[in-house]
Amino acid sequence: MNSQLGRVEDLPTDYYNGLKARNTLPLWPSLRAVLPYGKPSRRTQPMLWRYADVRPDLLRAGELTPIEKAERRVIVLCNPGLGLENMQATASIYIGLQLILPGETAPNHRHTPSAVRFAIEGSGGFTVVRGEKLPMEKGDLILTPPGLWHEHGHEGTGPVIWLDALDLPLVYGIEASYAIESPSQRIDDPHNTSTTRFRQGGVLPYASLARQRNDYPLLRFPWRGVREALGELATVTPIGEPVHVAYINPETGQECLPTLGFSALMLRPGEDVTLRRRSASAVLHVVEGGGAAAIDGTELAFGESDTMAVPTHAKVRLTNASGKTPAYLFMVDDAPLHRKLGFYEVFD
Ligand code: 1HN
């Protein structure tokens, strides 16, 4: 490996200026910057956003900005390493916390970025995706795949808050991000039948066997089932090994969305786990409990509904602070994207 490549200053000024004037550049002074040896250079900082900090600002937004003036009333979690204005939690993942107040509606649209909602607080909120009405109760995961119509409403009392995760930085970065609007959808499935049809892992509606694979057969994953699955898995997982389940498309067995992956972790009382270091970036959201995270050596104390950013290639160690109760975390990562691009790696 040549560690001493030629620099811009080594070139005659008139030559370099001439290249620039013709909208060209020499590669070698910049080669190491764009293709470092061994590990990518990362601007994403290990980060924690405290729910207790964001929540009051979001409720204030509810007073300051009517839904009609916001379309989506969201406070975005911005990683300072990536520039606040770029609205990136990690290089590929957008995260926002969205507020809807009783009686409000967020209008129908569809777009090229993939999105999910993960419900944090409140009752009576719902999303309509592809004509199916999907309740949003704490811990529920709801898919809004690329190109599917979606709109939100709130039939309960008190604020409803959820976390939005999108592959927006990626889709925007490749100049492919746009939406179209349409009047409100007709609700032709008021009872969230996709969740009923696929309620038991490994047991499918018989017609699924013969059916052309549906890209998105299941749109809502209730937290209750995920929590139960973690509790069961914990009974057969050695202490110190992550109790970790993936959300999948029940017809294909593959990830739910093209670019983003979703999973949930349980930290048993007093447990300390190190996740295998991976090429993918991630966001961790605390569903229940509290503890400590060390992300590439940055120590973060987390509590319920806090959200953390994990850069690509980062080492993650998680400790449950309680010796009595489990902690549960929801994870969004860009592993499906890395796999599709052919460079997903797990290290150590
Ligand atoms: C979007 O469509 C929603 O549908 C939320 O609730 C946040 C952020 C950027 C682009 C589209 C939603 C979004 C978004």
C-alpha cells in the first residue's frame, strides 16, 4: 500500500486550475478520502436523543403549528456529525418523532422512500395503508412500503406520538425522493385483517402456498406478539448471547422492506450483551426499561422511549441497569441495503 499519494500541491497550479476549468479533477489526491483502507470513514456520531427532551418540543409544536400547516408534525432526530440540516440519524436512516392530536388527520400520500411507524405513546391513533386501517398502540410496528398510499388519524383522547423511520437520506441522495398526494383512501379493510391472517409465525393462510408472492402481505406487527416471542426465545438462549428477533415478510421469509431491516432485542435482568460488529448502521429505540450502551466506546445511559444512533462498523455493548425487569429495544438498520449491494459483513 502506498501511503504517500501525490497531493494537489505537488501539481503545477496552472495544470490543476486548467483541470478544474474543464470540470475535471485528478483522482489520486482524493483517493484515500473516498476509499480508505480497512474501514469506512464515518461522520455519524454515536448518539442518544432523550424522549424527555424531545417530547416537550413536540407537544409545543402541537400548539404552535396546526396540522394543516405541517402535513406531518414531526421533530427530526439529526445526527450532528452529518450536519443537522441533512436530517440524518445515520447516513442512510431518517428518524423523526411525529405527533397527532385528537381529531386531527395527516393527509393521504405515497412516496418513493420506504417508511415505518413505531408507536411510542397514546391510544386511538391509526394509519391507513393500502386501504387497511392499522391501529397504532405502544410498540406496534407498521410498514409503509414504497409506493403505498398512507394517511394518519386519531380517534382517541390525548396526544399520540410515534417514531418514523425512513430510508430518506438514501433515496434523497440518489435524487429519487418524491411524493404524490390524493384524496383520502376508502377504508376497505377496517379490521387490520393482515395481522389476523399472519398472526402465527410458520402458519400461513393456505392460499399463500399457491399465491404469487405478495411484496407486503403483512402491514402491522403488534408489540405483544414480539414481546412474547422474545420472552420464549430468552428461555433457550444462553446468558450473554443476544435475545434478538427479526421482523420478516411471512410469505417470503425475507426482510419486510427493500432497504431497512427491523428487529427487537431483550436484555434480561442484569444482562450485558455485546452485539456482533457489522457493516450496517442502526438506530436503537428503547421500548421498555433502561440501561447503558457503549457504542464504539461512547457511553450512553438510556431510558424508556430514548433513541440511539449506531454508525456503520460500530461495536455495541448493552447493559440492562435493572436486576429485576427486562429491557426491550427496537432496532432499525440498513442491513437489507448492504446485503442487496453485496457487501453486508459481520465481524469478530
Ligand atoms: C412521511 O411521509 C411521513 O407519512 C412522516 O407520516 C415523515 C419524513 C420525510 C418524508 C416523508 C408520514 C416523513 C415522511
